[in-house]
Amino acid sequence: MKVSFYTLGCKVNQNETGALEQLFRQNGFELAGADEAADIYIVNSCTVTAGGDKKSRQWLRRAKRENPDAVTVLSGCFPQAFPQQATDVAEADIVCGARERRHILDNVLRFLQDRQRIVEILPHEKGEAFEELPMEHFEGHTRAFIKIEDGCNRQCAYCVIPRARGFVRSRDETSILRELEALARAGYQEVVLSGINLPSYGRDTGTNLTELLEKIDCIDGPARIRLGSLEPDLLTDEDIARMARVKCLCPQFHLSLQSGSDTTLRRMRRVYDTAQYRKVGEKLRAAMPGATLTTDVIVGFPGETEEEFAQSVAFVREMAFLKVHVFSFSRRAGTPAYDMPGQLTETQKLDRSHRLQAAAAAVRRQVIDARKGQKAEVLLERPVAKDLFTGYTRAYIPVLVKAPGCTQGQLVQVCLNGFDPLRDRCLAETVQ
């Protein structure tokens, strides 16, 4: 039987889908191709925005319409955060949340036997253990992802994720190190460590992310380790100094911002201001020369004035981000921001999103152009023509490089030749 997965959202979801794909293959299922009909359709949903919920419903409905006898599964953060709304999706034969992911296979097998609808959304509990979903191979990827942390203890005014993911819980470091060694043996040169609140790793077990990175640097693991999203207030001076000594760590840091306006940050219930954020960015760049920063920004948060929006645009320019993920504020039921006064219209939010994206794109070009003439190590990721590959440097500069005689997944040394706006990449050539 063939199974098709549809994944929305963050790297944690991507990792969990990869683990589920492996679990289904180990139990005799085949992965369906992109345009191939399947016997089972599984959505790994994201509920950060209402748009994510809508995409999950639409995909399931289309799958059921085109393959009425197939088994359809709605899983992940959407059912966990909004169980009744998810249960009401009639096209889903099985509805399950973000806990006990292994049960998805058991539920599919049970449904195939009796064709009785299954709704199993287990609530999160304090003290629940981290669910191990080890991975050995990432289908179609030259870099691997490891989930090392789940949950978030924060209560930002706009965010439904703590309800979807529960409290912070960390993966056992021995398990992480073992999987990294296995991935290196399988040929992966780069692994991304991911989590819902990554710098909270170890706070429930008496260790921390920096200590884990130091241990990773001592094993026979992948050549490059990249970090997922980081909360700036959780990076201390000591953390930054120690991280700078970790040889395998890629000097690219995704520091979550959300707004460049201090008044908006306070309404969002973020626990830092722009001055603190700026200092962390400066310290990272000072400790690791050539380091790049990427971030997220929400536009159109309730009460955001044109002046506050302008402050966000100015801060994005000041911080010289390599990349900015721009999100329009999405009202999520049950969060404090849902009922806040000063809700902006969708037209206003879309306008601000376009304006910030344009400003961020101009900054990105400047950041990449400034690397012209530099030499860098690139992981060849996707072949696009004969001897021509896309890839990324350690600092996450996207490149298009002609690399005769090289193969996908290989690390090569290149010279950067400047930004190509049509391809949104830096052109490069290999060097000896």
C-alpha cells in the first residue's frame, strides 16, 4: 500500500514527518510519488496561522474527493490546539494530535480492518516524556534534521503553540549523539538541530544547548551543525563564547524578533526589547566574524501604528538580516491577542507585509553582495543542470555553483561572485 504525507510548518514538523515516513516504510508501506495516487493520506498540520488550518482541510478534502476509498489522517498541531474544529473535518477518517506520533501507524492499521472513524487527541501533561522518533535517512534531502526539544513554557500574546505542543521537554543527549553518528555514517555532511523552543533544551534535565554542542563537537559526527530558531534573551555571554569554540557549528543564527518596535513587543508579551536584541546580535557577530542573522517578523499586530511598523522596517535594515520571514498577524482563538483592540484589516496587513518584504529583500541583496570575492565552503544540495548545483555556505549564503565532477551532498570550496537577483542566489565557482 502507498502512503502520501503533506507537511506544513516548521522544521520540527518536517523531522516528525520524516520519522513517520521511515516508520511506515519499515512496516511494509511505500511512499507515493508527487503526482501518484495513494491508499493513505496523512496531513502533519501547522496551526500557527488560520491559513495553515485551511490548507490542511483543503488538502484532505481534495484527497478524499479524488480517492474516496483512501484512508485520510489529520494529525499534528491543528487537532491538538483546536480539537473540536479538527474533529468536525468530516473528510478525516482519523484525527490525532501532536502526542504519541507512533500511534498513527496503529490507528491506520486499525481503521483498515474495521473502517470505523478514530478520534484520538491525547492532552499534554506536565512531566510527559520526550517522544523518541529517530531518523536514519531523509528522503530527498542532502541535510538532515534532528528534533532535540519539544514544547514551550512561554505565553506570548499571539501564540497558540504552547497549547499545541505542551511544556518544554528535552531528548536524551546520548540518543542525540548516537543518531548524529549514524547520520554521518549515512553520508550526511550537515544536520539541523530543531525544537519548538530550541535554547530551552536541557532546562528540564539539568543540561543546556551549549553543553550539548560541545559534546557534539567531540564525536565522529557530521561536518556541519546548524541551529534552528533561537530566543535572543536565552543566549548568555557565556553561551556565545562557548558556541564560538564549537568547530562544527555553522555561524548562522535565526534569532526570533517578531517586531522592531518596543511598544509592539510589550503588547506581544515578548521578554526582550530591541536594545537587548541588538546586543545579542552584535555579540554573535563579534564572537564569530562573518556570522549571519535571520529572523521572523509579524506585521499588523493589534494596535500596530504606522510609526511602529516603520520602526520594524528600520530595525530590519539596521540589523542587516540575511533573510526575514514576514508573517501577517493571524488571530488565534484562545490567545490574548485575539480580542485585543486595534485589529488591523487584512488589506492593511497585506500592504505592510509587502512593504517589509521589499525592504528585507534589498537588505538581503546588500548582505550577499558584500561577500563578493570571498571564499567559502558550500554543501551541494540540488543539481539543476549538468555540473550546476544550488547549495549553501556555512553562513547560509545561497549559491548557484558550477562544480564539474562533483556530486549532490558533497562539500566544496568556492569563490563567491556576487548576487543574482533573478535566482535570489550568489553565483559561485569552485576553487582548489
